[in-house]
Amino acid sequence: MKIKTILLYSMVFLAVALISPWIGPESIDVAKVLHFIQGDINPDGEIFWHQRVPRVLLGLLAGGGLALVGASFQVLFRNPLVEPFTLGMSGGSALGAFLTISIPSLWVVWGPLSSVQIFALGGSAACLALIYSLAKRPQGMAVHTLLLAGVTISIICSGAILLLTYLSNPNAIVMFQRWMMGGIDVIGYGELVSLCPLLFPGLGLLFFHANDLNHIALSEEIALGHGVAVKNVKRNVFIGGGLTTAAIVSLVGPIGFVGLIIPHSVRRLSGFDQRLVLPCSFLLGGAALAACDSIARTVLAPTELPVGIITAIVGGPLFIYLLVSRYRI
Amino acid sequence: MNKPGKIIIELNNIYHRFPGSDWELNISEFTLSSRKVLGIIGPNGSGKSTLLRIAAGVLEPLRGAIRLENQELQNLDRLTIARHMGYLPQEVASLYDFTVEDVVRMGRYAHTKGFGSLDHSDLDAVRYSLEITEMDTLRKRPLSHLSGGERKRAFLASVLAQQPKILLLDEPTSALDIHYQVQFFRLLRILAKKGMGVAVVTHDINFASLFSDGLMFLVEGRCIATGPPKHVLTGETMHLVYGKDILMGQHPESDRPYILPRIFTEKKE
């Protein structure tokens, strides 16, 4: 039963993974793509292997990661409206990105990472550390403090961003606004690899605690009684979710709704056993973001829409449908 | 009822105060032995639940020593504690609508490896717990479709599936009707006979008196009397704590005391 469900989601994931690289403004010849692997350099193969494939991979990883973090955080905070960005990490990230966009002297490059990514990562990591130190207590994390501190830091970052917007030149503002819309368009394998050292430990921590999260969803005191090390689990889920979010947001910007809608859709379709919800959210989230990105790069071809617009416009109505349908969130 | 048991959990010189409150808990000694049912009684706010939460390691007291089978509780990890001790809190507000069976299966956490997949002995324990709590016919029901009493029994089954040596139960019968209350306390006796030590916090002085080997009577964070029911539930203590509005009697089937309300405030000679 469980294996079947996961297989079903895996098939959707694989289908999107296999189909989306072929979708885009330029039509691609299958034969040329295959020849490209054998050493025949041609534009079709170049676009397919060096633009489309890494882009689809990033979409799958980023969408999956965001949905997974959302699913875990909704249990950790016992709140159905929490998503990866509720904790203000996108605020910190955006502030970091805007700083380096509007102040050219901050421009640095490190390996495959651009200045914007480095600063975005630094901003979200700083937020993560700050929130964690604020909510840390001897008897465990104060979850409400965590949530409130996160939301407050988000607001502070928005204030700082408004100030920067007021002071910056229009070019920087346009660049920043484009970043805020979220996108997985500027991407090569180098950036993809640079994501891994943070992303995979984060994802691993979350998956590892799937069963523990079931017990925590039931009741923290019961979980303790059952033998779950609640304090450690909560800390690990927070840190795992934080690392994953920081890695993703620094590369693709704040892509909304995936982290909120996908976990709720999965719970509606397949129940609320976290051992199913977490992997299935990852698979469906990845498929959804990669699919939205395929729409984003074709719908207004040859121009590209930022994928954040598609996820919000498609995701928003879907979420409202979930709210008004009989399903209890 | 009088076979001597081995002390499994022992609390000494417990002191606790919640931040921003002047209420204090002061318990010099609390022990729970195998083969015994210990009833913890007392009026509202007497510290019954707080004491139980401290014994369960859910709440850390400001001062005091807790020893579980001669080991400091704070040095044990939760898994080890869970294999020795089952704890049933008073209120359970679940985030999701798990079924009875889900909840009972989760009780096996301390005995399973790897994402809670259950083997034969686990499933046997689950089946046994469902049967002994008379929940096996309701196993597929979600929590939201249960009455208050059925919920209590579902969570008790979950704790029993844990197969602990001692059980700490906080108001397990508060929502049960009298049939299940009797069943429940009889079940506690059966478990004690099989070797378990049971501490049960309850408002129901009569059930505590009839089914416990020992009672602990808490008032305002202190233990004012402890021992066999007939030594604890004396007319003097009861009147001191609950005023003159109760009558004491003796249960027809045993020498155990019970209480009844008075109808009239003034006793006419």
C-alpha cells in the first residue's frame, strides 16, 4: 500500500523529469541530442544537455526540497500555514541579494557561485542562526518564539529592503525585483553541484525523522512517553529545514506556494502518515516546480516568465480550492 | 494484593515551582513498586499531575532526584526510559486524525528499528493491547470519531503496547462511564498482578480507594498522607481537606473506605 503510493508519485516525478527537458522555446531534435553524447557538438545537444537538463534537475530538487521543508515544518510548528519562508530566511536571503546588487563594491565570485548567491546564502544563514539562538532553551526549542521571531525578522528584512529600494538606482531595483520573482533559469551544472553540500544533509535530516514527526504530530508528551527524543528531533528538523531552504532560496529566490500547497495536496490524496507525506511531498513538489518552469519558458516564448509567477498564479487558486473543499487542513 | 514488590521508580526531595507562579510542589518521597497500584488523589491544584509529569521525565523539577531502576533518570535516553515506563498524559490534542490502530502501533516505537515497521512480536503486542482495552472492534476508527472514553482507552492501548514495567496514568478515567471505569480499574489490577507497577492520578477517591494498594494524598503541593487506603482516607483527613460536606462509609465487599456527599449542610443531632 505504502510502496504503491510512493511508486505512483515516483512515476509522476520521473515522467516530468523525462518530458520537461524537451519542452521549451526551441524545438529539439532527438537524434542530435543522442549524437551529442557521442561527441558530435551541435546546438540542439548543447541546449538540451547544458541548459535544459540542469535546469530541470534544479527544478526537481528545489521544488522537492521546498515541499519537504513545508511538510515537516507544518508538523513541527503544529500550524498548517507554515511554509519554508515563514521563518524569515527568504527575507534574509533577499536582503543579502539586494545588498550585493545595489552595492557593486560588494561584488565577489567564489567558484561557481555568483555574488548574489553568496550574499543570499549568507543572509538566510544569518537569519537561521539568529532565530535559533533566540528560541533555544535548556528544555528544548520554544516553537512559538521561533515562529514569532521568524516572522518579525521577515518584517525587519522587508523594512531594510524598502530602505535599500528607496536609496538604490532603478537598474538595481529591476535586477532585484527579477530575483524576488524567483527563477531557475540561469543555471549550469556548477551551481547545481554547489547546492549539494547544504541541500543533501538537510534533506537527509528531514527524511530521517519522518516517523518521529508522526509521534510529534500526535502529541509531544505522548511522543516523549513512546521514547522519541523530542528535543533533538525538533532541533534537527529545524536545522535540516533551515539548511535546505537556505540552499534553495540562495539559488532560485523565494518561489512561493510550493512549500505550502504540495504538502496539503499530498495529505489530501494520501493521508497524513509522515513516512508517506515527506517522500511524496518531495516527489510531487519537484514535479510541480519542474512542470511550472516548463510552462514559464514556453508560454511567452521567446521571452521567459519567472517561475514564481506561475507557481503563485496556478498555486493560489489551488490552495483556495483546498481551503473551501470539505478537507480539514 | 499484598505480595511485596520491587521498587522501580523512586523520587526524593522533589521541589518545583513554575516561573511566575508562587505555587510550589514539595514531595519528600515518592516510590512505585512492581505488582502495586498506587492511587494519587487530592483536590484540584494539589500537584498530582505535576508530580506524575516529573516522574515520567516530561517535566524537569528545579530540585530533586529521580531514579528509575537504580539509575538517574536524567542520564537515561528516552528510548531506554520508554522500555521501562509508559506515560499517559491527561490531554492529547493530535494534529492529525490518526486511527486507533495507528496510535496503538506508534506505542511500539521503543521496540522497533527503522521508521516504525513492525514485526510479529510487535503486531502481537498491538493486538493484545487492543483486545485488553476492548478497542479491537474500533481499530479502524479515526480519533475524531471516538467518544471521550474511547479516546482514553485508545491511548491506554498505545501505552500498553509499549510493554513497560510501570505505567503512569494521568486521569485515565475522567471521561469514562461507570462500566468502563470499573473495567479500567480491574484491568489495572490484572496488570499489577502480572507484575506491573501502576501509578494513577484520579479525581475519583472511591475508585482509588477500592482498587489501589496504596494511596498518596496531595494537598497544595504537599503529601499529607500516604499508605493503605484505610489509613489515608480517615474521616479526620477528609473533613480537613474537603470540609464537612462528605460522609465516610465502608464498602460492603471489603474493608475499604468510601465517601458520599451529604445532602444537608448542617447535621442535626
